[in-house]
Amino acid sequence: MSSGPSPFSGLEPRRLARGFLRGNLSLAASYALSVAASVVLARGLTPDSFGVLAFATALATYAGLLSRWGTEISLVRDMVRAQAGRETALHDALALRMRLALLSVLAIVAPSWLAFPPLKAAVVTGMVLGQLVLVFDLGPIYDMEGRTSRHLLFSAVRHGLYVALAFACVSLVPGTLPVLAVSLAWVLTNVAFVIHCWRDMRVPARLVSQAVARGGALELARRNLAAFLSLFAHQCYVNLDLILISLWLGDRVLGPYAVASALAQAALGSTGLLHRLLQRPLVDGLRNARGPATYRRCLAIAGAVSLLLGLGLLSAGPPVVRVLYPAYMAEAGVLAQFLSAWVCLGGVGGVAAYALLGLGRDRAYLFSVLAGAVTNFALNVLLIPRYGVWGAAWTTVASQALATGLALGASRDILLGPEPVDRGAGPPVRADASAIEAAHD
């Protein structure tokens, strides 16, 4: 007698490998094109202009996080738990995101015009606006409908368009204006990407106007506060050091570290795809009696993949930098080798994060990333002025190790939980996240 679908169905090796490889073709293309864009920009812009663009990109990431407010996680979790329709979920998410996008402009763009020279402020404005366009991205909906690889394909096309426009900007625009033209190209590519995704998913444009008038944004913001703070703090490992290097050491010094960080993030991107593929079976499994076994299997898969990616970066970092980038970027290859440890730790930490969020332990996850973020900030303040970009690299790895260790510790009851008892032909045993937690208290 059948006991229902297995919680391991999403973890079946052939199915997972097929989805990972198919998605990675698009993801690899996206990151290869991102690296190509950085090569084009490093060769076509002055070192100072390249540093300005890297600084603006890092700052824009925080604007994007503020405008999304963790809804990329809550969309998936709420639809899994409540089986909400995608239009209902999008209504609430868009209502909140559009309000916060306006707040991001006021909080980041406006002060930039007071704090930076006009050209740098204009570049920051362009990159922030381009990032805010992505509040309309439908990535979580693609994930829920099993079309992640299609979304990644569109993203790869978006990166290809950006590379082409960036090359045209640095080749045709005279003087100091190419960096400004590149920021405008970023806006245009994201607008085209969002419009195409909405047409592809046949989401009616009326949702935007309805979301503007929709209430309940404050309630969703309250529910998502912990998820937002967690994601915001997690970005400290990725972008805070770039901002501090620019502010303290100058935009010219930022270039090599920005390239090394981009190469490491390209490797981390593959673990990010793996996390997206594991998210649904992991959340489903944690609501089932097989939660501990599902969690251990996801950790093993992520650990093996991230180790391979880290070893790849360790061996390929210096040759890639030496062949593709101008001579002043030589230090980026050695920095990328060191940041390979970040890739390995981040791959495991991502699964632990999704486990905590899937169990409703938002506070535990928030504590782990906030501890890592505070450590990251403190060590950056201490080490960057004395050791420069190497202080930032040491800080990134140390803070990621702390956050991953705390997340694993907070989920140790599930990690070390017993295997489920085979009940033969009996009905499947179901348990929600609170029941799993109560059984291990």
C-alpha cells in the first residue's frame, strides 16, 4: 500500500543532478558573462572608475535587499505551508516591495548626492535604480512552479545584453562618462528582463496597480522582519568590505579585491542554485517525520558540491586573473584563492539557513547571521586600515565560519535526530515544523 510521495523525491540523485546541471548551464553562462563584464570594464575603464562602479554595485545590493524585505523567502514558505495562489502572494509582496523601493531611494540615493562627487553620485543612482527594478522579479514563482532553469536562462540572456551594452559604453563614450553610461545600461537590461519574465509567466500587469492600493504591507513587513535582517546582515560578508575599502583606502585600491570577490561569488552562485533546488524538498521534509534524514542528505550534497567548487577556485584563480585582467589586477588571483574557503563554508551554511527558516526558527537564524555580521564589521574596522584588502579577506572567511557554525548548532536537534521508523503499510506520518521542534525540546 502506498504511503504517499516520499519527502526524498526532490532529492532523487538523477532528478537532482539533471536539474542542477540544466540550471548550471544557464547559471554558468550568467556568471561567465558577469566575469566577462568585469573584464571588459577593467580593461575599458580607468582603475578609479572601475572602483567607483564596484562601490556603486555594492551599495545598490543593500538597496535591493531593503526593497525586497525578505519576501523572496516568505513567498516560497507561505505558498508551501498555506498553498496560497501565486497572485495572492504576489499582491502582498509587491505592495511591500514598491513602498520600500521608494524608501531605498530616499535612504541611499539622496545622501549620495551630498556625500560624493557628482559623477560618483550619478553612478550610484543608476546602479541603485537598476537594482530596484528587480523588486518585480518573479524568481520565487519560477522556483515554486519547477521552472528555475527557465528563469536562470532569462537571467543569462540579461547578463549577455549587459556585457554587450557595457562594451559599447567603454568603446564609444568619451572621457569620464563611460562609467555613467554603464550604470544606465544596467537599468535598461533589468527593465527588459522583468518585462519578459512577466510576459512569460502570463502575470497580468494589473497586479502592479492593485498592489499600489493594497493594504497589509505593514503586517507583511512585521512578519518578514527577522528574514530581512538575516539577509541584510548576511550581505556584510559580501559587500560591506567593498564599501569600507572604497571609503577608507580609495576606489583605485578596491579594484583587485572586487574582482576576487566576484570570482568567489561566481563559485558561490552554483551553491546558490543548489540551495534553490534543495529548498522545496528540504522544507517539505522538515514538515515530515523524515526531517532529520532529509536535512542530513541536503547537507551532504551541499558540502560535496561546495568543496569541489572551492577547489576549482583555488586552482583556477591566479591563471584566470593573469590571462583576462590588466596587470594592476594581479593580486586578485591570490585573494580569490584565499576566498575559496568562503565558498566551502557558504555552501553548507546556506542549507543550514534554509533549515532554520523552514522550521520557523527565524530568530535562531537571525542570531547566527547577526553574530557573523557584527564580527565582520568589527574585524573589518580593525584589520582593513592596517592590512588593507587582506584584512577584508580574512574577515570574510572568519565571519562566514562563525555564522555557519552557529546555524548548524541551532539545528543540531534535527541534524542529530533519529531515522524514522518504517511503519509498513500504515498511513504516512505527517508533522508540521512546530511538532518536529516539540519532539526535540
